[in-house]
Amino acid sequence: MDHSTRRTWLALSVGAILTQSATAEDTAMSSGHFNIPTPTLGGRQFWSDCQFFRGWRIQKHAYSGHFRLIDPSDIRRGWGTLEECQQALAAEKKSRQLAPMSGTAVIALHGILRSSKTWASMQKVLEPDGYTFVSFDYPSTQQPISEFAAQLQSLILSLEGIEKIHFVVHSLGGLVVRKWCQDYSDPRAGRLVMIGTPNSGAEIADILKGNLLFQWIFGPSGQQLLADPKAFIATLPEPTMEFAVIAGAKGDSEGFNPLIPGDDDGIVTLQSARLPGAADSISVRALHSFQPWNAEVMTATRLFLKTGALRPSGVREPILERS
């Protein structure tokens, strides 16, 4: 078995596992006869959060249109229509005497092929500051970015009682928020930390855009990551809230990935991560996929949300123009 065949077999195997998990859950849901608490069966690339309350989430399946209610321990407590899940959530609030939400929320958006589990370490760092941490799941490989922005808007509208909303985003998640800023607004929007976001596109996507395996694995949103100045990302505005940029880099002129120009984190170049208008910026030596739980990244994120600066000194390095 040659290298190309092994890669194809591995990709197909992963896809089959994800599809099997989602299909099994859909079958149970469509039966309508076994609406009992059960652990979720995976398939995180097929579900989007549309409502949130103290760790409880109502999610919608990207293809079947079914909804499910998930508790903070990822136990499915109900499924069916949106109205049925809303009624189930209301019953849980009453029976458990759950108090209304208040204060400041942090919505965290993962990158492509990732899930809300990306933010487990960041959540532990930020929750002691009193935030309601909302780790937003969305089907990052199944739909275009405009759909994720609409799903994010639905989630935001559900945050009743929350007075301010900060955002922490990794990679594709930053583009989702930029699209949200283009299509929607909310007066509660506070600060935004962008981590490894390809704000001018990912050159590696330009290299692989014609590859069928890349198209199959990364889906519609993967095709929107192009660095072409005429492509989708170039149409996105700067965020409408105060924001900071954290970029991964090797710290030299070559970067981690020899296939893309200049310094980079293996996927996104330092140049692409930088976005004019940023109130502060910093680069860390970290590969792209590991940035959300990098200690330096988490510390800088916590500082910016609290103080508006990424460094303990309070000194800021705004981005006025692309370097």
C-alpha cells in the first residue's frame, strides 16, 4: 500500500466513524420511542449549538434537522423539534431550580475539524474570573462560514441575562466572528482574542484547493480559506469590537512549514494572522493545533479580556498596517 493509498484509506476510515456515530444517534432520535437520558455518540462535526443555558445546550443536526438537548455532562436529555427541546430545557430549569444567567460570558469558537473540547484548558483558566464560559460547537467541515455566523447569532440571542460578551477564537473561529460582525451585531459585545486566525487566508489551502481529499475532509469552509485577494476572506470586515491577535510562529524567516512563505505556525503565516485594527498583538512559539492550550496563549488571553492588554506590563503593540 503506497503513501497516497494509506492517506485515502485513513481519511475514509475517519469519515466512516464520524458518519456511523451521527447515523446511530439519528436513528435513535427518529424512532421517538426511547427519549431517555443517554450519552452522546459522537459526531461532533454534524451538530451546531443554537441555544445555551448554564452548560445546557440545544443543538441542531446539520443534515437531518433534528434537535437535541445536552446537559453539562454531555448527556442527551431530549430530542425532536426545537420546541420540544425548549420545553425539555424549561422543565429542567424548573426541576433543578436553576437560577437565571447574569454577568459576563466568554464565547469560545474552535477551528476547523475541532470541537468544543478544544477549550477545556482555557475554560479552567478563565472561569475563576467569574465568566460564564460558552464553548460553541459548530459543524466546521459541513457548511460554509455564513451558516456558522448565523448559528452563532442564534446562540448569542439565547444568552438572556448576560450583560457583556467576550469572544475567544482559534483559526477558523476567528473568521466566523468576522462574518458575524458583518451580518449581525449585539450591544453586549466586549473584547475579542484571535488565536492563529488566517485573517488573510491560509496559503496551504491555496496549494491543496484542487485536491479531492482536501475538499472531502475540509468541506465548504475549507474552500473559503484561500489566501487569494479576491476570495471570501478578503470580503470580511475588521471586527467591530476591541480585539487582539495572538499568532503562532517559529521565530525565524522560514517558519515550521517549508511549503508556505515566511514565518508560520505550520498552517497560518505570521503575516496572515496579523490584522490591522488590532489593539494589541503578540507572537508565541507554538504550532497551530496546540495554541488553544499553550500556557503563554492562555495567560495572554486572560489578561486581554481583563485589561485590554496581552502583557502583564500593560504595554500594547497595536497593528496599524500589515508588515
